[in-house]
Amino acid sequence: MQLMDLSAYRDLWKTHGVVALLASALVARMPVLATMVPLAFLAKDASGNFGWAGVVAGAYSVGTAVASVVWSRMADRKGARKVVIGTGMAWGLWMAVLALMPYSWYRLLPIAAVLAGVFVSPVTSALRANWPRIVHGSRLRAVYSLDATAQELLFVIGPMLGALMVSFASPRAGLLACAVTAAAAIWWFGMNQRTDVPHDETAGPRPTAWQLIFHSHRTPILIAWACLVMGFASMSLGMVAVADEHGNRLIAGILETVAAVGSVTGGVINGALPGGRTSAVWRRMLVFSALVAVCILATSSVLALAVAMFATGCMIAPTVAALYERVGALTPTAAHTEIFGWTQSGGMVGSAIGSAMAGAVVEAFGVRYAWVLTAGLAVLATLSLLRVPPHRPAETSAVEGTAVAA
């Protein structure tokens, strides 16, 4: 039996538009993720305390979460190119405003941060909406795995670049560099978007936001995604707590890196699997839950926890990729960008809630309970996914589209 099939990656490389889309999206998302570190230090330098930095970062996240769905829905209706480029240029402008704002105006930073967050370009949603349009069959799972794997790398490299800019230059210089780089990269990504707005008139009118979210299959996936992201936030805080407990803050970075390396490894392997069998996303979530449970028993030893986090990380990208694939397959083509916008907004809200819950749990019960919380959330996600139809390799896009319309 052939366990791995690397031809899927070769096929993706040869598929027109895949490399340009993925590369431009990665470069476009990198400076946006790198922004948070210089933004936090700018707020701290201006106000004199990290409490205000938290307020500014929270305001930015709120703006992003609220506007993400609006821009994604507009991209489905008007075409992604204009929306992506327009918001990208506006985001770069507001980042420049934040960078050049006098320190004496620090009380206005939350307002400016909200406006900057509102104009975060829907690059991620537009990218994932493109995959079912240009990639089909077994290659679709491979490209979603690549997407999830790249996202893990971005979450590690982006903040690191932001920290380097702050260390070797200044927060202002960091924000200006992010603004200029993002504007150019988002323009590049936007030019790779199709100018037409795909809509199958035979599938009926576009679904409303209510119809899109409250659906027998999409709702459980969105709930599972929110639970999963809450769990990620809980694990991240748990790793910080472990580092603090051992008196070495570097441990947190090492554990985060180990988990990211595991996720990259799992994502690459997942994309190379032949995919000849029916695959249910709840099974991957259940395996992830079990691996998180192992971490609960390993928190007393940094080495043991690192090994457990690597194993857990190996299931992160495959599970995330499966959720992407299912929500894309079970959503009408005309609403693909919007549904991924909802997942992004839900993820941001889930991350904030997960961090708050984990902080209270760790303070009340101890470090290992951050992973107890993550495991519990993963189990809830598994239960939510039980009735979601599995991925069947034999299904064609037309068959799935008919099933969704029905």
C-alpha cells in the first residue's frame, strides 16, 4: 500500500495560479501578523505601561473581527480584487498614521487601532475561497494542508520579525515597514484575483448571513472551529505559565516552536497522503483531543511536555485543513469568501475568550489545567462534528454542490 504520494504537491506546482496565489498571500499576511509586536511597544512607549498596550491591541482585534465578515461578503458580491486592494491600501495608511502619531496623543491610539483593524484586508478568506475554484480532487486536500501549514509558519515568523524590527530599529519604524510591505504585497495578491464574481444562477439566490451561519452542517463546523481556537489560546497561555513556573521565559518560545514544527510536519504528511478513503473530520479532532490529554500528564517535565507538544502539533494542521475543506465543500460557491470570513472572526473572538478562560483556570487550579481546558474544548468540538458529512474521494464538486443546494 502506498502510504504517501508526493505527486499531489507536484501537481499543485504545475496548476496555473496556485503558486502565485499562495506566495502572494503569504507575503501579504506576514507584515499584518508582524504588526502586533511593534504596535504593543508603541502603545507602551507612548503611555508608559503595558496595560494601555493591551487596550490598543484589543481595540485592533475588535475592529478586525467586526469588519472581517463585511469585507468577505462584499468580496463575494463585488469581486475580491477591488475589496482586497482597497482595504489593503487603507490598512497601510492607518498603520502609517499610528506610526507617526505623537506620543502625547496616546489616548487616541485605541480609536486609530480600531480603524486600522476595520481595514484589515480579507486576504485569508479570499485565498481559501479560491482553492475550490482552481484545484479539484485529491489536490484540494493537499492545498488546504499547505495553507494550514503555511499559517503555522506565519504565526511563528510574523511576530518574530516584528520583534526584530523593534529591537534593531523602533516601534515606529516597524509599523511603517509593515505598512509599506503589506500595501505592496496585498496589491500583488489582489491582482491575482479573478475579476469576475463566480455565481451559479441555477443554485438560487445568495444565502443571507443568517442562512449561511445557521445550517445543519456549517453551524457545527463553526462551533468546532471556535472551540479549537479557544483551545489553541489556552495552550499558548499554558506554555507561558510553564515557562514562568520553571523560571525561564525562553521555555515558552521553545515549546511554541516545537508545536509549530510538529504542525508543519503533520501538514506536509497529510497533504501527501493518497486520500483514497472516506475521511470524517471528527476523527482527527478526537485524535487531537487524546494527544492534548497526554500533555496534561507531562507538564511537570519540560522535556516530556516538548515531546507531547510535538505530537499534538502533528495533528493541528491536518485538523485545521479538514475543517477548511469541509466548510468549503458544504458552502455554495457564491458565499465561499464570506464563510471563511466568519471563521476568521469566530477565531479571533474564540482566541480572546480562550486566553481569558485559561488565565482564570491556571490562576485557580494550576498550570496543567490549561491543557485540561484545551482537551475539554477539543472534545466539545468532536461532539459538534459527529453529524458533519465525511469527505468522500469519489465525490465530484458538482455532486457536493447539488447536496449543499438541497
